[in-house]
Amino acid sequence: MNILILGGTGVISTSIVDRLHELSHHVTVFNRGLRKARYKTAPEIIVGDKSDKARFKEVFKGRSFDGVIDVLSYNGEEASQTLDALGNRGGHFVFTSSVAAYDRPVRKNPVTEDCPLQQRESVFPYGYHKGKMEVFLATKKTDFPITIIRPSLTYGIGCRNVGVMRNNFGIVRRIRQGKPIVVFGDGTNPWAWTFAPDLAKAFVGVLCRPICYGQVYHATSDDRRYWDDLYLEFGRCAGIEPKLIHISTEMLLKISSDPFLNLSQEKMYPGIFDNSKVRSDVPEFFCTYSLEKIVKSLYEWYESDPDARVIDEERDKLEDSVAEKYNQCIEILSKK
């Protein structure tokens, strides 16, 4: 197959490129060329900015593809731009949505693909806009097929969103320094992450497969864990037991909307998703990554790549401040 990926340097799209190359497909990626690529085999690269609508449309004139995987579109307008630019020359279109699009709390566990999407803009707009994108795609009349995939919070080499505070390597440094790590709630909120190498199997597996046309699929890990487990695994890699402090989501949002905003309307609720639909239609989708395996790979990446060991000092100081206030409260309460 001849496949175009809109994106191509992020965690999800890099794994898709590698998966396509493993299966001997031709891959073209379109992106701004601003991020370090980690491909096992380099694809054809077109450098451009999708927000430059005229240029985006012009660059693909005279070209056609068997399938297009859009990892860039955030809302309906951006998805419309993809369809307008590529139209009948794109073959099968696969769009990236998110489990964040569900209206929370979901009254079903595990969550299935027919559960309601957000209808009102919340304080965390990402999921709302992804849901609106899905509504646009579902009502768009086209002569070509469309499929939507909803991953959960996705981790893999190159990711920048690890942990409650999205502090990435900062987690390892805090563990080594004996500093406390803030976790929302009591740390036992059940969750299923998505691990990028497994997710790539779903994206590639649905391509040009008629049973998948017009469908929406979850693609998450079957390794269902608690949020505490993420930090405990990093501690095992470092050989140090992490010091976890647990604070309610409501309190964290009052302390600072950033970086705790991602907890609202999504992670503060259980996140367990039914993968039976994608597994039925895409036999290639099976999970080989566990939380232990992905955390070990992230830890090794942090150790080997200086670019991965970047610390967001403002977030680190905020975590220090939150932990200090927490300990002060505990001390006051212990004296009563």
C-alpha cells in the first residue's frame, strides 16, 4: 500500500511509520520538520505546515494514496481541511480521536464505543473538540471511506506526557532525589493506557479493510492498572521506592489549573475500555506491551538520550510547593 501520514514525528505516528515499513508498505509523512524523528527506516518526507491551507492543498496535486492517516487534526475544521485537500485521492481516511471525547462520568464499565460523547465545552477542551471532530466526520457525506480510532493516553519512546503533572523524566529525578510525587485521588483510579507499538497495529490493521469502513474503534492496552502503579514501576527501575502523596483532584485544580487540567473530565474517572470490537475486526491488533515493559523502555530512553532528560523546572517547583503544603496540613492535623 501507498500510505500518507499527516504528522509522522510524534509518538503515535512514529510507531505507525515503523509498523508500515515492517510490512513493506510505502510511507510518506507530512509535517513541519520541527521535531527529532526516530524512524527505524526513513520514509519519504514532505515538510510543510497544514495551517497553510493553500500550500497544503497544492503539495498533493497529482498524487494519490491508498490510505491517509491523520494524526494532526484536533477538531472538525482541521479534519475538513484534510478531506478537502485530498478528497478522492486519499483512498481510505483514518482519523485519530481520543477516549477523552467521552462525556464523563461514563455510566458503563468497561466503556464501549457507543457511549455518549461530550456535548458541552468543558474546562478541558481537548476531548470536546475531538468529539466534535467525530460528529463532523460521521455526518460528512463522501465517496471515500472513513475510520476513527480512539486511543487512551499513549506512551512510547519520545512521549512528553508521562504522569499526572506530565513531568516525564522529572519523575525519575524526583524519585532519585527522594522528593515526593503528587498523585490525584487515592492512586487507585483504574486506568488502561495505550502503548504506541501496540496502537500502530490498530491503525495499520484497519487500512483499506472494508469491514472497518465507517467504524469507530478503541485501541487501548489490556493491562489495566492503577495510577499508583505507573510511579511504582519507575521506582522499581530506579531501585528506589517512590514517595507518593495523594491529593484530591478538586484540590489540585484549585491549587493550579495548569498542569492539572488534564485530570478534569477524563483521568479523574475510571478509564477502562472495551477492545473487543477492534480485536474482532482487526486480528492483527493484540497487545504485547505491559506497563512494566513500556516504563522500562522509557527509563532506558531517559538514561541513554540527553534530549529526553529535560526538566520542566516550573512544574518541578510547583510539585515541591504542593507537597510542602500537603505536609504542613498533615502536621497540623496530627496535632489535633
